[in-house]
Amino acid sequence: MFTPWWEVEDDGYIHDNECHVLHAAGETKEVVWLLERAQWIVMRLQKSGINGVEQDVAIGIQVAEGSGGGQAELVRYLRLIGSAVRMSCGFVVENAYEAWFQMYGRVMWYAEQCERTRRLTCKVEECAPRPWVKPSVGVLNEAGGPVSESLRIGESCRKIVDICHGGDVIRVLWTDGNRVGFVTEYNRIHGNRKTYKLGSAVTESELSGGRGSSGRNNVLPLSRDFRCGAFSGNLKKLVTGHHDGRVVVWDIDSGYEVNHSVECPGTVARRFFRCESVSSGAYDTGRATCVAISGDGRTAVFGSEDGRVCIWNLHNHEAAGHPFQTMKVGGRVRGLDVSLDGKRIVCCRMYITPAIYVWDRNVGSEIAVPDEMQKDDVRCVAISRWRAGGERI
């Protein structure tokens, strides 16, 4: 009696190696047949996530490209399936049953143009566990469109503050309705995710109110009324600003444990690297307005209402008597950025000409900015990070 591959009991080897073994044995038609079956695609998505389906799709593309001409349509179909799986995986991790709904909704727009896709959608309609809700065109973003993947943070998310992408992991810094800070890490290969609540691991014993024997500041960083934050380019540190005026450095590798913190005058009233203002109440000359962190994670830079730019050396924090070095530019600092190595800083001032200032910490002086860059009302600045020197702004 014939038993389809997706119904064969998996021993941890069969499903992950089926397409590879068939390809190696020259059974290329069997590989294509398998990848045209909705039952196989859905089973692989549910049990192996993105990694399993993309592995099978890659073998199918090898088969198509090795078969000579006339297989362009097969390649398009397989790439469409890969795109649909990437867009669906985050939802399937939460609810495996959604795999049928997601796959159907992502590819149905292409069914009229591709016979393989039409057969796939028909099989989904036939095999999906009941009760079955068939999505209409436009309910989901289509595979192969401008959106290549999607990730749902959750209903409690009210504001996404920063996003970083390193390798297979996407990290999203966000706040809920109470302005509590969270980080969600999403693994694109396995489709799993983990969310950290910032400050939840800090114990009462760490509320010493000052530096411990390690030299680190053990003051509890209040996660409530979280204002801003940014990841370092090397994905080793996260820096956050809080309503009580504290700026906190978190160690990513340890699961977002507090590395150290510093008291910053007033309220951090702006997100890092952004121009979006946050209501900050009465005018305060000591209030921080914007913050940036260098790509190597060693230097944090703060701008203030009264035109100060403060540099915090994160790497040598334990050895420093006071972490800040301060430069004065005059006028409210509206935005700033810092180079990969922390040696070059660029900032812009509000309603003042010249608007842009650039410092080189190696020589301890300002760098001239071309006049044509100083004519407009500058709202934000950024500095190149592909090289340490920060040669372009």
C-alpha cells in the first residue's frame, strides 16, 4: 500500500533528508512531485520551520536548473513557495494550524497564472483541517511582493523603537502601553522567538544605589516609562533611556543583564537616531534630547537642551572617575550620530545657523562643514559606518 512521504513516521532523519536522497539517487521527478504537494510543504513548515522548507526548495531549484531549458516556470513556483514560507513562519510558530491559511493566502494571487500554484491551492482547500476559513485575495500580503517577510510582535506592542538584523536573528526593541521596554528576538531560520522584559531580572540585592566592588553601577534601571533605545552595531550592547533620567547599558549576550548605568540630567526625551519628539513638559536646560551609540559599542553620545554634547566611554567606565567628557556647541541639540570607532561625532542644532557641527576626537577640534549643507533647517544627521573614520555625513 502506498504511503505518501508526509505521512511516514519521522525518525529525525527521513523528512530532513528526503529531497536530498531522492536527488542524489536521480529521482528528480519525485523531488518535483513532492514539492508540488501542499501536504509536504505544510508538514515541513509546521515541523521544521523556514530551514526545512528552504532546504527542500533549494534542492528543487537545483533540479530545475539542471534540467536544461523550459524550467523557468518551475523555478518561479519554487521561489514563490520559499517567499510564502518566510512570510508565514512567524504566525505558524504561534499556531501550527495557521500554516494552511497562511500558505493559501500568500500564493492564491498567482494561481491563475501558474498551474502548479493552482493545484497547490486546490490541495490546501481539500486537505486543510476543518473548520476551514479560506482567505480572500488581499487579506494577506502576497508572496513575491514587496514584503518579503513579516513578524508579529503582539497586541501589547504600542511602539517599535529600534530594529537590528544580524545574521539569522532579528532584534526588535519595543514598548507596551505602560512604556515598559521589551526586546523580541526572532530567529529567521528556525522561526522561533523569545521576548525579554528589560529590568525583570534585576534583583532587590542589586539596589545598592551606587557602584559595587565590580565598579559597575548597580542602580536598578526603571523599565517603566521607557523613552528611547538603540542597539550597538556589533550587537553586543543595548542602550536605553528612561523617564527618570537614567541611561542604562544592557549586555545582549547575557540575556539583557544590566552592564552599567549613568544618571543623565533631566528626561531623555528623544529616541536614538530619530527626530520624533516626545512630550517633555517644561523647558529644562539640562534635559537630554538625543542619544547615539558607536558601532563598536564602546562610546555613547548624548545631546542636551542647552547645547552640550556628552561623551560616555562605555569600555573604560570602571576605570573612569566620572564617565562624561563634555563639549559645548550652543543651542538645542536636535540630532546626532557617532562613527563606528566613536572618534567622529556629528550633530545638528535647532533653528540656529550653522546647523551642523562635526568633531574629530583624535585631533580635539571641529571639522569644517561645506556651506551648502548649512543652509536648510536640518532635522537629523547620520554618519557613515562602513569604515571606522566616518568619512561621510
